[in-house]
Amino acid sequence: MLVFLQSLVAFIVALGILVAVHEWGHFIVARWCGVHVERFSIGFGKPFWTRVDKKGTEFAVAAIPLGGYVRMLDERIDDVPEYKRHLAFNNKPVLQRMAIIVAGPAVNFIFAVLALFLMFLIGQETVKPVVGEIKPASIAAAAQLQAGVEIVEIDGHSTPDWESVNLELVSAIGGDSVSIVVRNEQNLTRQVTLAISNWNFDPDKESALNSLGIVPFRPAITLEVAVVSNGSPAAMAGIEKGDVLRSIDNEPIKSWMSLVERIQNMPGQDAQFVVSRDGQERVVDVTIARRDTEDGQRGFLGVSPLAEAWPEGYVFTHQYGPVDAMSRAVAKTGRLTAVSIDMLGKLVTGDVSLNNLSGPISIAQGAGASASYGLAYFLNFLALISVSLGIINLLPIPMLDGGHLLFYVVEWLTGKPVPEVVQEWGFKIGGALLFTMMSIAIFNDISRVAG
């Protein structure tokens, strides 16, 4: 429940920020162009907070936090008195109307740069992309990719961390091959080519890395207890932080994962552990708790292990001065934009399945997860979603900013507005397309949660 509430709050905060940023773009350019803005609303429905400024614009925060809007004076909607006609949106030159429409998505991209700039100033701790293991009979194994090497480049793009590795691998979906440059411990580089024409990647089931057979390096997990949950079977039995688990029911414990598997298969059963504490071995009797899961009842002990320390140089922080931070923010925004546009194209051509579409549930989960890691990670998440919103809003689909922009471009080129009947049918078709896409995205979200 706590995780759900955290995700919900993070989602509302993230959406509120991004909607405010997008609508502010429309609002500020509309004012520059002399258009009267009647209302600037964050959220839909009945407002629970309003304020009217000196120019007569009502600013509102409404109860349904799933979007927002800027309502401008417009003769197509309002009865506009003669003395206000020059303030109406529809009476402005077509280039000014185009500028007002494109300003929303444009500010999304600017905001992404600023969010990433702050992230790089604050610093984001990350891990070098060193390969820990290659799964047998996998695509990576066929390409003779080896464990222990660092992935430094994919298809010509630098990959300083696992986030960038995942981004570049996902961008390669639909292709025949992907080129990876790796560096070994002797600082020697070589290039390997992964044949991905038959790559079966299902993001609902596994990561891009795992589906290729690449397992990131992680420090070994020891049998030493790092955390004992309050009120857990382990705590009630007397297991303490620092204990080393040696055996269970007279069988030596070979690895933490083998212990987890065994405990999960013992719900409600008694178990006898031998633990090492302060150089002495002790016998501890534990009654394994029951926990209901989607796969039935599973055993629960209530301890977490201690992992070995990361090797020197594996963990580092992306933190830079103002100039470098801005340069990297611009570069990363550009790369996110290019990959997002490429993925949209692949959705249209069928190279990427519609199963990859995500909706508000996935976004909420992402917001909650990034917020739990800290401000830098949340800013990174905001930048990604802001870029996505900017691109989606520029799609030439009526109902979206891009659809309005398309009509105004036609008007600019031909010298006369697109006929009302054409616009009306365009909005109906655009609405149907958006409803279909959102339905697919929400269905995918529900399937992921249910699965």
C-alpha cells in the first residue's frame, strides 16, 4: 500500500509539473502574440483553487490531475464583442497561431534539457556497464561476447552506464544486427556484432540485456545477514544482523539464491539453522512464515544478505560543472528525442509490437521508482517523459498540437483555412486514433500488473 501511495503521489507531481510546463509554453507565446487567455488550468473538472491576474486570466488547479489546458479567446467558440476581436486567437496571423501551437511541445524539450542539466549538476550515482556473465546458447554467446568486459559503445553511441546501454539496445529493435565495442581489463578494445534479426524481446517478461543473454556484473552476495525485518520469523527466532547462515536442516547452504528457493518452498514449516556469530556456531529454530503470492503460498524468513563491495572504479557519479552539465544535457535530450522518434516509426511499420506501448499505470510506477532513488533520478525520469510528451504532441493527428499545426501549415501554404468540415472529420478520426492508442496502452499496463 505504501509503494502504491508513493507511486501515486510521484505520478501526480510529475504529471502536474509536465502539464504546467507544456501549457505554460502555449500561454506565454499566446500573450506575446496579443491573445487573451481566459483560463490556465492544471487538471480537469471542478477547480479547487483559482486566482485571476491583472490581465483577466483565471489560473486554476482542478480535481482530476490527468492533464490541463489553456483556454484562449476564440470567435469559433465564444461570442466575442467587437472591441475584443483583436484579442481572439482565430484573428491572429497564421504564423502567430502556429507559434502558439508549437510552443507547448517546444517547451517540453527545453524543460528536458533543464531537468537533465540539474541532474548532472546534482550528480547521479551509476555503475560501469561491465558484463558479469554470458548465458549459454544466447545471441551474445553466439557473437562471442565475453564476461568481464566493459561495454563502451553501441552502434557508434557512447555507453558510460547501464542506462545508456539499455537505451541503445532498445533503439536497435527491428534491425538485423547491433555493433558493440567492448574493453577488457588490459584496456584493449574490440568490436562484436550481435545478429538480432531473430531477437525475441518481450519487455513484459525480461530486460533487453537478459533477452540477449547479457548479465550485468554485480558484487557477489554473501551468506552474511545484513538486515533482519522487524517482526519477521528470523527476528522472533533470534537471528541477528552479522550472522552467517551455514546450514538449514543439516544441509550446507551453498548460495543465497538456493536458500531463497528453499525457504519459499517451506511455508509454515519448521527449520533449523546453524549460524556463525562472533566466531561461534549456534543452532536457531525458525518457523517459516506464509506469504500469499500470485503463484500461491510462499515461505518467508525476513532477512536480506550482505553483498561484497564493488571493485574500485566500478561505481561513479555523473556530476559536472555548469558548462559540461549543459552540454551533456543537450546531447542526452537530443539522443532521447532521436530514439523516441525512431521507436514511433517502428511502431507504425510493425518492427516494434504495440505491446510495447505504456500508459498511465507504467508511468506512475516509473515515477514512484525514480522518486524513491532520489531527486537526480526523478529529474532524469521527468526529462524522459517530457521528451515523449513533446514528440507525441507534435504527431500530425487532429486533437493533438501537431494536428492543429498541420491545418495551419496548409492554411499558410494555400492562403486560406482548411474547410470546417475537413477539420471536423479530422478531429473525429484523430479522437478515435487517440482513444485506440490509449486503450491499447492501458490494456498493456493492466496485463503487466496482472501478469
